[in-house]
Amino acid sequence: MRLIPRTLYGRLVIILVAGMLAAQVATSSIWYDVRHSQVLEIPTRLIASRLADIVRVSKTDPHNTDLVLNSLSTPVFQLQLHSTPASAEPRLTPEDLATENLLKNLINEKTGTQTPLRLLNLTLLDEQGQKAGVDTLFGSSPVVGQFTLELRLADGRWLHVQAREDQGWTSLSPADVMLDYFWRIYLVRIIVLAIIALLAVRLAIRPLNELAQAAQALGNDIRRKPLHVKGPVEVRRAAEAFNLMQQRLLDSLAERTRFLAAVSHDLRSPITRLRLRTEMLDDEQQKQRFRKDLTDMEGLVSTTLEFVSSGEINEIRQNIDINALLQSLQADLEDIGEHVTLVGRATRPVSGYARSLKRCVQNLLENAVRYARDVQVIIDEQPEHLTITVRDSGPGIAPEQLTHVLEPFYRLEASRNNASGGYGLGLSIAQTVAAAHGGTLVLHNRTQGGLDAVLTLRTHL
């Protein structure tokens, strides 16, 4: 099982979603801060309200301040007066400083004066009176805030306060709040991000897909239309480079064809002169030898030019009726006394180059009838491809040479038929045409004897 997709599209989507999740997890500490502030919100406001009343009493009725403090002091709200503030410097966290500022602001608002206040210590306690941990904050049991602070009264004395207040009642349990947070912040955001990533990445890599498809199609049709130069700068540069490469390949093929055509034309003149001189020889035996050599030279030049031109298809792709093509070749061979049997039929046409495909199958048939009397052509149609098998009952080919016979100028006359001619280019041309159609040509020996030449063509490109 592959966890990482093989396509760039899938990988980019995973990177975006995973990056979003990582960022969300990294910022989840906000939840702790929110929960911490939520737990202390009500206790802080209750204590601030009580202290504001004490500050107002100390200003309006300073003589009764001690009496009021004694009446308000309880085990959970202990009040003590001191002439000087505590000497110890408190060590407060950022959350504690925020609580201290909230206390100051609330008291100042309720009293209308600036009251000096210092938060000395702030601790969250669980039900057992122990320091609350992260699990307690996310649990459903109540949490108690223990405050230690001091503030200066109007008469200059410092009031030392130790108070405990719980978080009070809430409409939602912490578990429900966290579940709501998960659904809205995590799940919904991930779904929205995944949808956006799927659409955005698809649009972003569409030019790359077109470039990849063009590269695959170039092997089948080198004269295809150039790519449209569009998309990001990098993709535009790649498309321009691809178009330039295609044009250079076309120029190279044209130059090669012109060169061989020129060589072929230039060789014909000396060959013709040699033929004339051959006819002037008195020795008939020598004359026949010269004639044969000159015929071989001229045939080699012609077939070489034909092989080179087979790789450059200059015709329009069209739908080809395979049945009609094979029947035409069958009739041509039967006219010269060869027997070819057709087995099976194609129910739909094949997209390709008519003249080139006919030359491909013709070479396979001529190669088969050269070594056997009875030849079968078997058509096997599948949803994605069409197979044309040319089967003969000849001597076959040595297994180690099955791939070599597809190479240009490779001949096996000693193993197949000493009397046959040719220059070893028929199968090479057939393989080149098959590749131009996006297909394959494979040779293999039959167990009953003979050779199968299997031409496989894709039904659509």
C-alpha cells in the first residue's frame, strides 16, 4: 500500500492539507489559553466586585474600615491589614498578568479611582484541592481559582487578600465546548481546504498535464500541433522548450531525408554508367556478375531510403477499416499465387495512417509467405487494443535472435531460406510504423512450429 500518491496532483493536495493540519495543531495552544481564561473569568469578576466595595468603604467611612473587613473575612475570603506591602517580587505568567490587569480595570471602573494592586500568586485547584493540570481544564469537574493579592486602601494601609472562587455554572461542559471547537475549527476547515486544494491544484498543474500528454503523443505524431504557451512562467518556458525541440527534430528528420535522397540520386548516375559499361563486356559470365552487383546496389539504396522515410509519416491520421485493408492485401497476394487466410473481423475502425499501416502489414505478410505456403492472419479485438497476428508454418527463428531480426539490415537467410532475397529492412520498417501508431510488434515461435508476428495497435490515442 502506497501512502504517498505517485502523481504530482495528489502530492500537492496532501502537502497543502498536511501543512494546514500542522499549523492548526501548532496553534491549538490557543485552546488552552481560552480555557484558562474562561475558568478564571467569573472568579476574577466576583473578587474584583468585593474588593471594589471595600475600597469604596475605606474612602467614604475610613473609621469603620476595620469593622467591615472583619465582617467580610471568611475562610475562603481572608482579609488582613498590613502597614507595608509584601517584599517578595511575584513571579507571574503571561496569563496571570492578564488576570491582574483585569482585576485592576474592574476595581478602577467600579470605584472611579486608581487603586494600586499586585497579584502575588494565582493557582487553579481541582476538587481535591490539588493543583489542576491540563486534564482538569478539559474535564467536566469544577475548577477553583486561588488568588493571593494585595491592594492599598485610601488610608495608606495594604490589604492582604487570600480568596478562593470556583468557575461557577456554564451552559456547556468542557467536553461539549471542545467537541464544538473540533467540528468547527478542525473538521469543517479541513473539508473546505481539501475542496479548495483539489480545485486549485488541478488548475495549477493542468499545463503540466498537457505538456506530459504532448510528450507522449510526440512519439506517435512528430508533426502534431505545437503546445499552447500558457500558464505560469516555468510552464511557459517548458512549453517553449518543448516546441523548439519538436521543431528541431522535424528539421533533423527533413535534413536526413534530403541527405539520403541526394546520395541516392547521385549514386544512380554512376550505377547507370556502370550498367552501360557492363553491357559492353564480351565475357557473358562477368557481365552477369556485374549486373547482379549493380542490381543489389540499386536495391540497397532504394530500400535504405524507404526505411529512413518510414520514420517520417507525412499523411493525415484517419479512421482505417482494418477488414478492408487486410482483404486488399489478401487479394494482392492471391493474384501472385500465395494463399492467405483471414480469421476474425474488426467491428470498429482504428485511428492511424492508412498508407504506413498498409506497408507495415504488407511487409509482415511478404515476410511470412516467403518462408511458408499457408499463412493465417488472425484479428483479435479488445476494448483497448486490436491485435493482428500474421502466422506462418515456416522454420521459425532461433529464440536468441527474435529481437535482432527487428534491427535494420539484420538478415537470417541461413536459418530461414537460402533462396530468399531482401536487405533485412522489412521487419524494421514494420516495427517503426507500429511505434508511430502507439503500438508494438513482437515475434515469437509457435510450439507447433512456425512463427507468429503479433502487431498490437491501440484502438484510440
